[in-house]
Amino acid sequence: MNHDLTGHNLPAEPEKATLEGRNKILGFWLFLGAETVLFGCLFATFIGLRNQIADGPPGTEIFILSTVAIATFILLTSSLTSVLAIQAMHRHDVGKMMLWFGITVLLGLGFLGLEIYEFFEYVHEGHKFSTSAFSSAFYTLVGFHGAHVLFGVVWISLLMVQLKTKGLTVVTAPKLYVAGLYWHFVDVVWVFIFTVVYLMGKVG
């Protein structure tokens, strides 16, 4: 047995140590299933409208793959740092958990900064939300994902505060584990966005 900051014994996998913790993880998998269906609908809508550009510019003219590639690298790196944070949790190393989750948050903010910059550039090129069916579908899909990233950043930040004040316990561990699952889901969705929206959009 290991100990948390308050001196309580912790099992090897604190996130699954209680029935409540296991139920949280199971419930969250069900939530991710619903989110997958929702994103699937948004992807289907985008694919159906991707050529409906009206008088607006097509993706082949406006997409900045270099910026998107950097954003993709940042987000995928944040997935790695979240894995390192969970591994630290299994070692009951709160200091390393704080470090890796902190880096995850910073990388998430960096991704959001690049996405905001990208949107400003597109608007400047005449690619606004109401320009065409294509632009509406694009901003809805990519913006909805960005909102998920922002939520994840806020969520992990709040859990870090809780970790700092209450320590690693069988109560806080499932929350952190679930947040890690959520972050991986956000990263996987972005891989599909990068492929379907940007790579296919650039090819035409």
C-alpha cells in the first residue's frame, strides 16, 4: 500500500478502488459513446456540405496546413503528457501528476490559441460562419471540438486545485482518471478532423 497526502492507504489503482469509482468510469464510457454519435452527426453534415461553398472561398484556398499541423502536434503531445500524469498517479506521485497535468493544460491552451488565430485568418479571407453551408458546417464542427478542448482545460485545472488541496485519494483519483479519458477522446476526434476537414479539404 501507498499513502496519499493525508496519510490514507491507497491501492495500486486508486481510480477503481471503490464501487463509486468504477461506476464513474463506466458512466463516463457511456457518455463518450453519446459524444461519439454527436460528433459522427457533425462529421456527416460537414461531408455532405463540404462542396456547398456558394460565393465563399473553398478549403483548398484558405486552409493553412502548416498552422494546423503545429496545432495537431501540440494536441497529440498533450495526450502523451496526460498519459504520463496517469502513470504518475499509479505510482502515487502527486508532484509528477501536477507537473504533467499542468503541461497538458498549457498545451491545450496553446492549441486553442492557434485555433483562434486560424479562425481570424479565415474570416479575413471571407470564410465567415454565414458565408456558405460549407463554412457553417466547418465552424460548427471545428468550433464544437474547440469548446470541448476548452472544457477539458478548465476541468483538469479545477481537478489540479482539488488534488493540491485534498491530495490523491480514492475520491479524487477517479475524477482525474476520467478527465484523462476525456482528453484522449478530444485528441482522437481531432485526428479525424485533421484528416477529414483539412487534408481532404486541401486536396479538394
